Amino acid sequence: MDLALFRTDKEIKEIYDRNFDSVYRISYMYMRNKYDAEDITQSVFTKMIVKNKYFENIDHEKAWLTLVTINTCKNHFKTWWNRNVSYEEIEVGKDDSKDEVLEFILNLPTKFKDIIYLYYYEGYSTKEIASLLHKNENTIRSNLKRARDLLKEVLKEDFL
């Protein structure tokens, strides 16, 4: 195996530094606790290193890491443990300093939560989200509108 094909530690650190916050925030959005979010974040960067993934540009890098993060989180919930053990029974050290609006976003159905997060927190356009999630752009736009309407309804009640 040709070692010249592997990334240097410096390249890996640059990718990590550029993308850590984004990967962690997406993980936290799904996992809702810092411990699982840290595990998922570590897993995503480990996958990148093990697969020796090269990217065409920084946008491709961010899109790949975002998609792998979302899929890793979804796969986490498919495990036997997560289907059969209640987190309320074992949760320790809950973080009470959460952003209230983010809490409402986290309680949206997944199809809305993903779109809202990617659009507002990560700055993706509806076209980019459609490509990333393999959905029709019009579907993304209509789900974004529905999610906004749901948030408006809930936030109006809470902040009036």
C-alpha cells in the first residue's frame, strides 16, 4: 500500500478544525446530550480518516461531513440499546442552558428539524439541502415553510 496516498496529520487537523463545530452541533441536535454528540463527532472524523476520504473542495468536504453526521446519528437510534432503553432512566448531568428556540427546533419532526437546522444554522440553500438529502427542491421548500409555520405557532404561544 502506497503511504503517499494517506493524509498528513496537518491536513486532518485542518479539516477537523474547520468542521468540528458544525459536526458537533448537528450531532447535538440529534442526540440531545453532549456525551452522545461527542461520540458521534468522534465517529464521523474517524470514518473520514479510516476511509482516507479526499474532497474536491471545502464545500464538498462540509457536505460529506454533514451527511455522514446525519446518517451516523440516525444509525445510532437503530441500535438495540437505543430502541429498548429509556434515556430518562440513565441520563445524568442534563444541560439546562439550552437555547429555547433550539429546543423547539429539536422537538420538530425529523424531516422539518433537518431542513431548519441546515438552512438557518449551517447556511445551506434549499437547492443544496435538496441535493444533500436526495429530495426534490420543491419538497424542501414546502417542508421549510411548514416547519416555519409550526415554529411560529409554538413560539407565539411561548413568547407572548
